[in-house]
Amino acid sequence: MNNHILLVDCPDREGLVYRVTGVLYRNSCNIISNGEFVDRDSKHFFMRTEFSGDIDRSAILAELKKDLGDDAAIKLAEKKKKNIVILASKEHHCPGDLILRQKYGELKADIRAVISNHDVLRDLADKFDIPFHHIPHDNLNRDEHETMVMGAIDDHSPDYIVLAKYMRILTGRFVSAYANRMINIHHSFLPAFIGANPYQRAYDRGVKIIGATAHFVTENLDEGPIIAQDVITISHTHGVEDMIQAGRDVEKVVLARALRLALEDRIFVNRNKTIIFD
Amino acid sequence: MNNHILLVDCPDREGLVYRVTGVLYRNSCNIISNGEFVDRDSKHFFMRTEFSGDIDRSAILAELKKDLGDDAAIKLAEKKKKNIVILASKEHHCPGDLILRQKYGELKADIRAVISNHDVLRDLADKFDIPFHHIPHDNLNRDEHETMVMGAIDDHSPDYIVLAKYMRILTGRFVSAYANRMINIHHSFLPAFIGANPYQRAYDRGVKIIGATAHFVTENLDEGPIIAQDVITISHTHGVEDMIQAGRDVEKVVLARALRLALEDRIFVNRNKTIIFD
Amino acid sequence: MNNHILLVDCPDREGLVYRVTGVLYRNSCNIISNGEFVDRDSKHFFMRTEFSGDIDRSAILAELKKDLGDDAAIKLAEKKKKNIVILASKEHHCPGDLILRQKYGELKADIRAVISNHDVLRDLADKFDIPFHHIPHDNLNRDEHETMVMGAIDDHSPDYIVLAKYMRILTGRFVSAYANRMINIHHSFLPAFIGANPYQRAYDRGVKIIGATAHFVTENLDEGPIIAQDVITISHTHGVEDMIQAGRDVEKVVLARALRLALEDRIFVNRNKTIIFD
Amino acid sequence: MNNHILLVDCPDREGLVYRVTGVLYRNSCNIISNGEFVDRDSKHFFMRTEFSGDIDRSAILAELKKDLGDDAAIKLAEKKKKNIVILASKEHHCPGDLILRQKYGELKADIRAVISNHDVLRDLADKFDIPFHHIPHDNLNRDEHETMVMGAIDDHSPDYIVLAKYMRILTGRFVSAYANRMINIHHSFLPAFIGANPYQRAYDRGVKIIGATAHFVTENLDEGPIIAQDVITISHTHGVEDMIQAGRDVEKVVLARALRLALEDRIFVNRNKTIIFD
């Protein structure tokens, strides 16, 4: 028997859990775990169900559609490995961490490619037999460069695109092509230090805590739905370089945590926020 | 319309969520939040549902009983303030914190009494018009003393008994009289430093982290089901007194957090562990 | 023999530690702990020394002045209780926590008064025999009100003024009167959510972590030197009220931690940052 | 001008900081940072000084020896890369993390070799051109095996030996050969869950926090001086495998943090504890 994940969201009304679980019950499925949430502001209902059963996918989807109505968004995913593409620039720690996790089976994904505007990480990708695409941005305008990057991404049909310290500003065209499928790691506890050089600015401000934020990418830089955040304490003895070094460990762990949530279909995007069933 | 909390646990089988939500649906109740968990080891099912509706309690309970079978434990609680009794010795920070929370409406409980084997905290209880019972243990054997304490507790019919640094070892008779209703705060991150003088032993061991643990009290000292834990970092500059001081803030916050979970009916005890829907 | 705390800061140059410890050595003082830091940006030297000895304060100060030169800021404090005044509005948790700490000897300070623009906390202050000054701002312009508050503060000659959720914007006149002596608790991990309603904005932004920041008050709201910060994790299930409730525990603990550092003369203000020897 | 690190410890007495800094001052050295600590229990003094200067090492050491007396332990280290050897078994995450850090210059050490009782990690070491020694323990008694491992270690003259999940019990002979130079990562927040299978036992106990501890190895398993610890929160939804997975991120980060402290000569071992100047 296979395991499946069902994601349902729709305007809230009475009996939703009853209806969804009824469909599963009548199809002899066994619920492994179940999470629901109703957003009080938008009166919207979210439900994630993990269940096992030998199912006829299209039959179940049709039945759910009929029972829940046309305004319900329904997604039925098989519990299996997904494909990802990593976009990186020069920094190694996030791509390196993900590559090691994949090699040893810790990552529920295949890294189909690393794409970078610099050639720095080719050596690392090569060692682990991961295709590396160097797409320099010299002599290209932003649109031309993005078109090439998008081509390289699309060749691999990834479920998710991971921006592992990809230090390029993205156009709306690029962002909307991968809506809710592109995860970025930002090196601050957003919304503090939106934009460039967060560690320098954290140093200048004299904060006692620094952090990292993984979020879906939207048109507004660093303002997309937050998936995961974490922090570490620092002191006046930390120079900017010390913060950057200390921050790397938070960045890579937070990115991996957010990616796991995405790969396990645990995230709903609710306007500019996430709802996470973990 | 009132809010209600339904707690169900029973051996796992197909259709449980469907059955429970069906009863609520047929009684025109609206689910506010829902949590389920199946313990893979014991194949036991746990479900907490918060719902609103004008209900006939006994009718719903009967219907649930019928649908779920005799092996289901079903509890239907109204969402309202509970009563607690605090047992304390000489330390003020946990009782004081709870008393302030009650005064300003932060605690979903009425503190019906503070009972202590010392007279130290009478002054504090008096200030906030909370009955204070001083039950010294001098010239009494353990059973005699406990009988007096139990009498004082039972006069107030509390939902929960909070051991807010009550530094007395309890007999099995006492513990079993308040099974799953007595919450203790232990001044270490259990199971490290079970027993007496945890800060001294943390100091001697040279740990870099200290903590606190709130747990239900069982016959085996410091081995009951853990509800909440938290920690803080320390360094070699902390003497034992510094640890005690730093630890107080963790203790009082962890105890309040655990108590909130109990007062909101968010905890199942699953053998020696807790399942918490928060 | 009494314990003393020596704070020295001056432009960095060779031999500073040697000179300072030389003066102490020649005066038969015994160093208990010692911390130094050189800010690489400003090339400025900071040193805090705790020592014991029967000293002639003015002789030691003169000797240090002679040895270190005119550009050295030297402060010699006795290790003893200081006086504080609390400014509050309606919220109880920070003032209440400080009052309990004082009552039980946890706070190295005497709370000389609670001053508030509302009458809400009078009852609490009265219970603990702490003078309460209600200075309403109705029918007063900002300057008039502040003049009255400053008068009430100055009557008690406090070492530090603690803004324990005092929800009033302060003028430059007020701020500069108590430079580096006024500690505020802000209910966010600054610089995130500067200004009003940080929990509402944290909710709207969908952060996964909230926090609190204690800082010295300067003319620019929420931009003064940060003394202490801490955070707690939240999730999509937290509404604004839940965040406010959860945040209170962080706020009161962070404020108490920052105040302890100030009361123990552990903080240097270095332009817009703090250097803390703990 | 080179940077140097001076470590001094001796029984506490008046004038120690003055004497040490006097020697440095007379040799035209400039102190960059300075930390001192006196252990109140043992009345022992510890001092770490980072300074710059063109020095005659033996002259300074002789001068310090003369000024401080025969009971002073004095170590003068140049601030430079050290050599380490990694001992591992089958788990990849700690060795992999250290190898990536080295490759990209984050680790202030050269990994001279990876030694393992299994052949699993050869592939990883090979990719990064790090010598890999497979020393199986089949058909060998413990002493024979250790003799071979010690031979392999000693061939590389490492400053530190890192036990990166090396799952073998060590004899006293082995341990004493590398006293205060061998760092182990244990997969629990010691002293909780000393010994084997800490995650299984954490699961059985129902803790809400798990952690990792890096410590110097001594004869008593898991009882050596603790260098660094960290934790993460878990819940009832975490099975043992989930804990193991979540724990890996804490383990690798805590080990790297402890190793950095050792490589920068920031650790004193004080009987069974560490004193850390960071």
C-alpha cells in the first residue's frame, strides 16, 4: 500500500472534515495523520491528510470535488521523492549542505542541477556528479540572463527551485513563472535587514541576535511568505566576518528545514503567510 | 453559543475522525480546530476537537459512545476557567508569577488556595486575597502530614494541583489521589539531574546549558510524563547561585506554559509521555 | 573589605591593562574579574574590573587619571544596591515582575516609585508599599506632562529609569536628561517592527519568531543601544492575542536581564551599541 | 607582525594580570583581547591573551616564567592553522560538514586524515583528496585495534583528534595518549542519556527537547569536560528516526563550534570542566 498526501483548502463551512474523511473512509483508506486550520481573518479552511490505501486517484479526486464543491482547491500527492534545482552564486555552504544530504539519503529530493552565475561551485557539483550550469550574466541584460536561467531550470522540470544564496535580483516574470515553488534563504531574521548586506547592518545596529529566514519568493524582495526562521546569539566581540561565519550555520540549517517542509507537502501558502502542518 | 472541547482516545481503527466529526456535524456544531495523532507503538488514537454549538451534552456523549464503541475514552469539557491549588515551600518565584497572572486575567484559572509546609509565602498570598494554608510537617510523619494536605486540597476541589517548588517527597497514596492532575516544576532539563540539588550538580558537571521541566507527578520522582521543557545557556562564570537565579526565569515560564496547556485541555497522557495539541 | 567596580574607556594604546592593573596592585587590591575589549572601528579601549580592597577612592582615581591621561573616562563604583524608578502605563507584567523580584531580594535595586500616566497599577504598587504617582496627560501638552514626570522622577534621584511598557513618545529634552540611564523594553526583536503595534505587524507579516529588545532610550524611537534580546517561536496558530500573551514572558525576562546588567555596571555604551562584560 | 596567543594558569594571587601584561608591554606587544577568570572553588587563575608583536618567543617565555613562578602553566601559541585527524564510523554528517568547511577555508585546520573502522566514508574522503585509513576491527582485540589506530593517528601528528561519531569504546591507554586533545560529539544534552542509543531513550522518556554535547574525551565515557552544547525542541510527533534526523543538524553544528574553540586556543580544562574565552 502506498502513502498519499491530500491537501485541501476552501472557504470554511460546516462539515468539511467530515466530508473529506468520509471520502477516505468509503475508499478504505487509513488516515496516518491529519491537520486542519481555519484562518479566522479570511474564514478559509486548510487541511492536510496523510493516509495509506490502494486508491484510484481520479475517482477519489472526483468524489472530493463533488462533495466539497467548486471552490475547493484539492491536491493529491504521492509520498515520494521530488526534483529540485539549486540556484547559487559563489557561496558554498547552503549548496554543499544540500548536496551532502542528498548523497546520504537525508534529502527527500534529487538535485537535478546546480545553476550559477559564477563558476565557483562547479568543482563541488562535479565531485557529486550533479550537472552544473554556469550562466554568467556578463554582457547580458537582466531579461536575457533570466531567459537563459529559466531555460536551464525548465530542462529539469523541478518541483522546487532552491535559491541557495543566489545573489541576483529577480524580475516579476521570473518569479511568477515559479510561484510558490521557489524557496530563498535570506541571511537575517526578516523583516529585520531586508535587502543587501544584512550582517553589516546587524553589526552597525549592534543587535544581540542574528538569524536566517527561508521564504517563498515573491515579486517584492524578501517579502514572500516565511517558511522557517532561526536565530543565534552574538555579542559585541563579533565583527562582521564573525557574524557571517556564525550565520552560515543558521542559514544552511534553516534552508534545509524549509525545504523538507516543502518536499513533504506540509506547507500551504495563505496570502502572504504560510500554514505549516508538521 | 458556547465553545466546547472534545477529547477522544481509543485503539486506532479506520474511520475514527469521520465518526467523531459526523456526530458533531449532525449536531450542527462548527469545528474551530482539530488535532489527531496515532501512536505507532501502541496503535492508539488521540483526538482533540474545539467546536462551537448549542449542544445537549449528554445526547452528544451518548451518540459518540455508540459510534465509537466501549473502548473509547471520551471527555467533553466546556471551555471555561478551572480551579487550581498551589503547593509551595519557601520559594516565591513560581507562586508569585502565577498569582500575578491570575490577578491580571492571564491565567485561565482561579487559584483557590496556596498550601505550604512553611509560612514564608503567607504575606504574598494575603496581598492578593488568596487563602493560605500553612501545614507544617514538624512532629508529623509523612502520612499524617499528607493527610492534612490532602484535606486542605480537597476542600477546594481543584481541577489541577500545581507543585510550584514544593520541596517534599510524595507517597504513592498522595500521587495516585491526583493522577494526571498534579503538575510539578523540576529545576533541570530532565532526565538530567533527577533528584535533589540539580543546580549544584549542573555546576559540578560543568554543563553549558541548564533548564527546567514541567511534568505530571507519578510515583517515581521526576519520572512522570513531561509536558514542557526549556533551557538557557550558561558559562564557566556562573556559580551555583547565578545558575539558581538564571534558572528561576526558566522555571516560572515553563511552569506557566505547562499549566496553560493543562487548563486548555490540550494534553493527553499516553503511558509515560504526553501528546500535546497546541 | 568592600567590592568595587572600575570602568575605564579611552582611545586604545599600548600598556593600558598594565597601567590599570598596576594601580590596583600598588593599592593592594585583588582583582576578582576583568574584562577588556577594543573596538576595532573606533580604536577605543573598554575595561571593566571588579576588585576587592580597602581603598582610598579619591587617591586611586587620581592615580588612574595620572597614569591613563586626560582622555580616559574613569568610573569607580561601589558594588551596592542602586535606586530605580519605573515608568509604566497600563500593562502589569513587566512592573509586576520587577516588583516581585525586589520583594524577594532578586533585584539589586530599590524601586523608589512607579510613575504612570494611568491609574491602573496603583493597586499593585500599593500592595508592595511602593510609592505610586499617577500623572495623567489629559489637558496637558507633551512638555507640560513631561515636566511633571521629570519632577516626580527627580524627587527619587534614581540611578536608572525603567520604561516598563511606558507607552508614551518622549521628547529630546526628556531623553537627554537621562542619557544612558533610561532602559526601555520594546516588544519586538529590533530592528524588526520599530514603532507601534509590533505584534499586529508580526502577525500580518507571518513571522515564525517573535521577540523582545531592551535598549537604552535615545532620541530616535527604538533606535538606542541594544542591551539584551530574546525570542520565542510561534506558528500560524497564534493570533495576535496569543502573540501578545506569549510575548509578555519574553518581555519581562529580557527587561530583567538588561536591568541586571545595568545595575551591576556591566554595560558600556559605545556610540549606538553596547559592550557588555558578563 | 604576527599574532600570538598566550595561555597562563596558576594558583591565584595578587598582581597576576599586572605581571603578565607588564611582560608584554616591555616587549612592545599590543594586546588585542584579554580574558581572565578565577575559579573560586580551586582558587586558580586562568588568562588568555591575544596580542601582536615581533617577539622573541623564548625570551618572553623565560621572562614570564621568572615573573610568575614555577607553579604557572604557560603556553605561547602562534595564531595559525592546526592539524586534525577525524575518527569516524559510518555516519557522514559530522565528517562531511568538517570536510566542506575545510575545503572552503571555514575551518582553521587541515584535516590530515579520516580514520574509520568501516569503509563507508572512503568515497567522501577521496572526493576531497583526504587520506582515508580503513582499520577494521574484525579479528582484532580492542588493544590490537587501538594500536593500529594510534599508529595511523600518530603518523599525522595532529593537534586535535575529532571523534565525529566514532562508535567505539576507548581504553584508558588510548584516551590518556591524547589527553585534552580528543574531542567527541555525543548525541544528547549530557548528562542526560549517557551511553548508547540516546535518541531511542529520549523517545522512550518523552522529552520535549533533544540536544548534542561536544566534550573532551576522558576515561569515563561521556563524562569528560563539556565544551559546547545545543538543543532543539521536538514534539510527540517525532519518532526515533525523526529525532535522529533532527539531531544531526545539532550534532554537526555543535561539533564544529567546539572544534573552532579548540583550534583558536580558547579552552582551558579545569579539572572536569572547561573555561572558555570567546
